[in-house]
Amino acid sequence: MRVSMMEQLRAELSHLLGEKLSRVECVSEKPSSALWSLYDAQGNPMPLLAKSFTTPGVARQLAWKISLLARSGTVRMPVVYGVMTHEEHPGPDVLLIERLRGVSVEAPARTPERWEQLQDQIVEGLLAWHRHDSGGCVGMVDSTQENLWPHWYRQRVEMLWSTLNLYHDTGLTMQDKRILFRSRESLPQLFSDFNDNCVLVHGCFTLRSMLKDSRSDQLLAMVGPGMMLWAPREYELFRLADGGLGEQLLWRYLQRAPVAESFVWRRWLYQLWDEVENLVNTGRFDRARFSLAAKSILPWIA
């Protein structure tokens, strides 16, 4: 299956680019997408990457989102070169983007001072996006609506819950389901003091979605945005709650631009249902991440 897909992708991209590719190589794979390096006829890496998506339409929407983030922010985003879609015959949609140099911010900085400096650069880049108010809109690239975040998020949870209940063998235990049910019932209390507006967000913000220079530890670019377009700032930050360098970056942001104290528990709510969304959309989820969120939210829904 993998080999035939790689061959199809190589043939189609060779045709599209007007240049014979010697090979394509999978750099990273998620249940919903895969990132590919492209090599020219001589075997040299090309200055662009291909990202393929299992769901039709996503490549085009993300192309638009990347361009919007590039126009609206101060941090570099990869240039979008084009989108390949399949109208006539089956195959994944493909987004062609610039191949950027640099290493993931997950790699530790050379000195504590450099890590401090890098955090400030990242926070400044995030805040540039977060200064763009949505004007009352909320939601994903493909389905924004005028609404309040707690109402929109409740709709989202209800949709995920009803979809989850269509499946029998999900890998969730009865205890897992009870916690999901209780968190769903507790939404009014969990959002009781919420009053933040929605802003432009990256939508899939982790240490892995940033590149830095390996020598100087300076921020080079942000990559891999998600489908969420307008959301409150706290929804951008919840993926940094896993501990380690991410948690340090989270607190650095909060020193500059605090969010409501109730983010302490809502971050676990977001993480819990983010894993449900992965499960519903791809059939897979991160058990450790789900269990951490379930355990951490218990005191707030008991």
C-alpha cells in the first residue's frame, strides 16, 4: 500500500513539476496527513516538500490559512507553491510548500540564556497573530460561524460525543467514557467565568511546529498550522501543557499575556476532547495524553 502510494505520488508530482523525480521519502506521518521530501533526477533534495492529506479539501484550506498567517504575523511561514487535487481519479490531495532549513525547537538550546531569548521570540510571534480579533467569529477554516466560544465548543463536544457513540470498539474503557460524559455535563461550570474574545490562531501549536537555527538558536519559522482559524488564546496554548520545555514556554507567554485562571482546568478539557477528535477522525489516539487529561480534569468535574 505504502509503496504504491509513493510511486503514484512520485509519478504525479513529476508530471506536475515537469521534472522527473528519482524518489519521494516520507519525513513524518500522522493518521490524517504525511510529509514527503522530494528528490530530483540526480537524487538531490529539492527546495520543496509535499504534504498529502487523507481528507479531500483540507490541502486547499490549509494553503489559504498558511498564506493568511504569513500576511498577518511577523514570523516566517513556508511559501505555498500549489495544491494538487484529484477530481477524475482517487488519490490524496497534496500541498506543495517551501522546504525550510532549521531544526525543531524541541532540540534543547545551547545555553539557558539562548532558551530565554528564543522563548521571547516565539511569544512575540504568537502575540502578533493573537492581536487579530475575529469580530465575533469562531471555528475552523471550513466552517466559521458567528458565535460565542463556550456555545461553539459545546456544539463541537456534542458532535464528537454522538459520533463516538456510533463506534463499538474504540479502545476507550467504561471509566474513560464516564469521564467524557461527566466533562460534557460539566461544561456550563467549566466555562462559567469565560469572557475572552476569539483571535487568529496557529491552531496546532507545539514545539514541533517551530524551526530554529541549530547554531544560533534563533527562531526561523513556524510550520504545520491546524484547521482552527478563530479561537480564544487559551485554546492555542493547551498543547503546551505536557510538561518540559513546552510548559516553560506556556508560562513565558502567560507572563506577557495572562489568560483566565480557569485555564488551569480548561486546558485538560481541551486535551481530552482533542484526543477524542483524533480518535473519531482517524481511529487512533494517544492513550498517555488522554489518560493524563482524564486524571487531571477529575477534581474539577467530581
